[in-house]
Amino acid sequence: DAKTTQPPSMDCAEGRAANLPCNHSTISGNEYVYWYRQIHSQGPQYIIHGLKNNETNEMASLIITEDRKSSTLILPHATLRDTAVYYCIVIVGYNYGQNFVFGPGTRLSVLP
Amino acid sequence: DTGVSQNPRHKITKRGQNVTFRCDPISEHNRLYWYRQTLGQGPEFLTYFQNEAQLEKSRLLSDRFSAERPKGSFSTLEIQRTEQGDSAMYLCASSLRQTATNEKLFFGSGTQLSVL
């Protein structure tokens, strides 16, 4: 079972920031938080990951709370092409395989 | 980097037939994963390889399913005696395992299987 809880759906206006929350209250000290997204009819795409520090790359920012029990993925200027299902996954870095569990994710709709 | 390639994109078969899917990973990637995804659900792990060794199999992988990765390059997933419940998207992913903390999976576009 997924170790994360995400809202099933969210809307965001085009050009605004999209903030996608994820709860992972049982996360352990050596587990990373990964975010992937899946655009319709495509395979999932890696976005970003982090352990405890906030992370930023060309796609998004990841904010992890100090107690690490929740995180937020931020798409700073959402476009229509960001409409997708976003998955938050917690995993020990060396233990991929069946422990890399995708939950149902959050369906983000970016509206014009 | 040509990405992960999966063939065919779509497969329609009759119940009881055997089907085989192929996955070509990104060339230098040493790990290859198979997932299954049904409508409205996230991908479910099936199995993965490191080079040619199959390291882990999910309990979802019944004995009708077999996967191979000869020579540690492309992989095939075969389903024997297909059932209607096998209808799903079958996704392949590959990764370059360099460190334990920075593994990223790159997915193909999947093979959509419909069993009639």
C-alpha cells in the first residue's frame, strides 16, 4: 500500500502556481520523497525528489516540512500542459522494486 | 537519449492466447522495471532486473507471466493463456543505478493490452 495521502483532484488557473500537497506521516528517516506525473496516454515522468531539504529544479520546487510528515510540490507558473496525475511516493533510495508504490495520485486540471 | 521504447503500443488478443511485449531501455541503463496500470489507478510494480538478473517479482506476477532480459539489454514480458483481467497498460521503465540516493525511473509510453 502507498505510504502517502494526496487529494484526488485539484484545479489551478493557467499562469498561477499549483501547490500539490502530500501527507506521509509515517515516513522514516532514510526515506526520500519522490514526485512523478503522468500525462494522459503517457508513462509517468520524474519531476523531483528530496530527503529533508527543499529542492528546486527546472520543473518544480519541493517543500518538505521540518518534521517531514508532509510535503508540497509547487509548479510556479502552471500551463495547460501541466494537466496530469501527480504521484507522491516515499521510498528508501536503495530499495526500489515493489516498495516503489504509486498511489492513485492527484489529478491536476489547469484551467485556461 | 532516445528514451524508453515499448512495442507494440496496442495489442488486442482473444482470451487464451499468448502475448509478448518488448521494452528497449535507455542504452546505458542497468535497471529495467515492468509495471501494470489499470484505468484510474497508479502503476503497480510487477518485476525488475538489474542487468540480466531478475531481482524481484511481485505477488501480482502469476505463473502465466514471465519476463526476461537476455544480455541485460532489451526485455520481454510474456503473458500466457491471457484472461480478460489481464487487460491493462503495461509500462516499462529503466534507470541508471549509480548511487542509492539518486535513482530516477524513465518510463516508456506503455503497451495497451485488450483481451476479448
